[in-house]
Amino acid sequence: MWIVRHRKVGFLMVTVFALVVAGCATQPRAGSSHLPGFLMGLLHGFLILFSLIGSFFMDVRIYAFPNAGRWYDLGYFLGASMFLGGGGAAGRR
């Protein structure tokens, strides 16, 4: 019984921490020379679920605009695929 309680508390702490970290994210200005590239796209793709939940309560986007173009898109796609399980989850049947 105490193991279940500790897991719930641990899950709650991780969720609150992720929401606080996602809440600190900012969008770059349109005239900025430091646009998000591949690595930021990978990070944003990996945090897609937390960004989506945060967008319901705050002014948070799940996709950075403006960005560096196709490299950002590739990183975003790979990060979202890793976090959401990709196509490999369906092949385990």
C-alpha cells in the first residue's frame, strides 16, 4: 500500500516539475538571429505533451515560430516520435 502511495507522490512531483520547466519557455523574437535549430526542435518535440497541456492554461505554443526551417522540423519530428513511441509500439502485437 505504501509503495502505491510513494509512486503517486513521485509521479505528481515529476509532473509538477515538468510543468514548471515548460512554463519558463519563451518564443524567440521574429528579428532574432538565434533561431531554434535541430536540437531545440528535438527538445520541443520531446516535450510536446507538456507543452500541449500548458497551452490550455497559459500562452504556450507547442511549435516554435519562427524557427530555422527544415532542420527544426526534423528535430521536432524525431523528438515527438521518441516521446510518443513512434511506430514501434504498434508492431509489438
